[in-house]
Amino acid sequence: MPPKKLSGYENRKRRLQQEEAARKHPKLSSFFSPKSNSGDNAGSTSSATSISPDLSSNDCEVKPTEDTVLSEGKNNCMHELKHQDHNCNAVDDLGNNVTAGNTENVESKFENSPKRNINYNDPAHWPDELSMAESDHIIMNGPHPINKQYNFPKDANKRSFSVTMMYRKINNGENFLRRWLIYSESTNKIYCFCCKIFGFSNKSLLGKSGINDWKHAHEYLQSHENAVHHLECLKKWFETSLRLQTNKSFDKGMQSRVEKEREHWCKVLERLMSITLYLAEHNLAFRGTSDTLFTPHNGNFLGLVELLGKYDLTMSEHLRRVVSKETHIHYCGKNVQNEIINLLGNAVQENILNRAKEAKYFSLILDCTPDISHVEQLSFTIRFLDVEDISIKEHFVNYKPVIDTTGKG
């Protein structure tokens, strides 16, 4: 029994649902990094990508993959450690090795520097919730050293920060520098460097608002440095610093996967644009009776996509994902084809107009002709002297419908 034909209302409802789903799809321009418009060869794919269209493909579904959600849980896995060591001397020795590490190429190793205008040398100015880029930036630069020559202000009881608070005295009489201790000149308070970054779950004042109770500061510092949560944050700091210096942090691997996926989609879209250019230059039809890959009579566009898949590794991987249903986003549908055609057409038209403006003198050729629907179409053709090769150029620009065909119209 043949399927029941949908009514007009059901067809309109289905079309609205498809348009709503299409608006949620990513744009073609999201896979390309912005580039400056050099004005050279606007008919090429690089010029076409400078225009940001609104993707309206209604035959593709969005299926999130692992690489598109790599940032989820990143804060949890970045600084997680397996072991805990409560030996304070071992922690101090580890701190000596970390802070004495190579920090000459910090800026070259850390590419994604934070965008906010914040004084990262003053812990009082740090935001309550540091982003991953901000925390990595602070860790790579390390705690800002306390200026011993600074004239520390006194409170109402004529007490102030003492340089002796910077050192920890152990039982054998030796003094160890508290590398995690940092001072804020703007608030006249001391903070714990590692607890300020990693201690988002504990209630330590040194990791939150800081302290300026100078009378009891020594006792508080001694109690804080022996606390379990401080030792955990301390080891997270050392571990993260070592990983960042050797480019072996967890987010480095994630970012590498994201960049690899982005590069894959850029290559796929470049090939689709090249196919579109080839068919447009040779005035060949794009679509056939079928809009499905690997089916008979699916048109020249999909046929060339399948042909490239046999010899090109990028397109072969793309088709493998589509066939195995790893992704429903293939950018081979009819709406995407029209989108690419409009992109390239606008780029070519802009190039023609720019060359005509450089020539200064040009002429317009206008002519009317009816189309298949008996609507008069006014064609615009521009003629000018190309200053590059000193030759006469004549280019068709556009069609405009004409309502009144009389001389007055």
C-alpha cells in the first residue's frame, strides 16, 4: 500500500521544523580563521571564506562528537594527582626544583594568554573563578616575589608584615623560604599562591580573602602549611608547573585533538569549494535525481565527492565518518551547495567591481529579456580597461527584474 500523502499543513509544519534545525547548525565560516582581505584573486577559496553567511542546510543534523566537547571536565582532570605525600621536607625540595626550572620561554610555550586586563602579580586582583588559560598563565610565571625593601604599612596596633614570615624554621634550625606565600600591596594582605588557584573547595582564608592579622600571622602560617588541603594544592601546583614546562599537560593533548579536528573540516570545505568552482566554470549541473551519497544519479557534485574519496585521504576519512554514521554533518547537501555558490559568486562580483573602480572609466551595457516565467529581466554588463594586462574586459554583473517595460519605467 503506498504511503499516505502529507497534507499541506503537515508539509508546512515539517518545513518549519527543518528550518529551525538548520538555524542551529554551525556556519561554514566557523571552520576558517579570519584573514585580512588582500584583494588578490577574489574568486579563490580564500577570498570566498572572508564572507560570513547564514548556513541554511536542512538536510544535515548536528551530532556532537568527543572533540567538540573536549573542554567539559577540563578543570577536573587538569590538576588531579594520584598520590599524596605529607613529608614537608620532600615538598620543599620539589618546590626548589620547580621554581628553579626553565622559564625563559614562557611566552613562547604559553600561546593562549588570558585576554582580561588584570594585574596577575597582585593576588587581590585575581578573579574569584580563574579560567584554565588564566591559571596556566599564573602558574607559568610563578608567584611574584615579595619586595623585602618595601615599606609595609602598619595597622591600628602599629603592626605590619614582617620579612620573617617569609621563612619557615624547622626543628634542626634551618630556614626554608615559603615559596607559596605572596603579598598584596593594594590590600596589605598575604595569600597562599597554590590555595588561591587550586583551593576553590576549601575555606582557607589564605586561599580566599587573605589575612592581615599580623599579631597571630606566624601561628596561622604554621597551621596552614601543615594542613592537608594546603599540601594537596601545593603538589597540584608543582605537578602542573612541571607539565606546562615540558608541554605534557592534559589540556595540551586536548587542544591538539581540537586543532586536528578543525584542520580536518577546513580541508573538507576547501575541497567542496574546489568542486563547486570546477562545476561553475564548466557550466555543469550540480544535482541529480538523488541527494544521497553512493546512490545512482546523485549528480555531478556528489559524484565528484565520491571520486575524491577514492584518492584523497581527507575526503576518504570524511566519507568514512558519514557512511559509518559517526557524524551527520557532511556539508554535501543541496542547501550547502547553494551557500557555497553564493559565497563564490559574491566574491567574484566584488572582485569585478573593485577592478572597475581602479580603471576609473567604465561603461554599462543594459539589456532586457524575459525569463521562463515571462518576467522581464534587466541584465547589467560592465565594460572597462583592465589596468593589470591593459586589455578591454567585459563582465556580466547581475540580473534585475523589470516591472514596467515602457520608456518611462
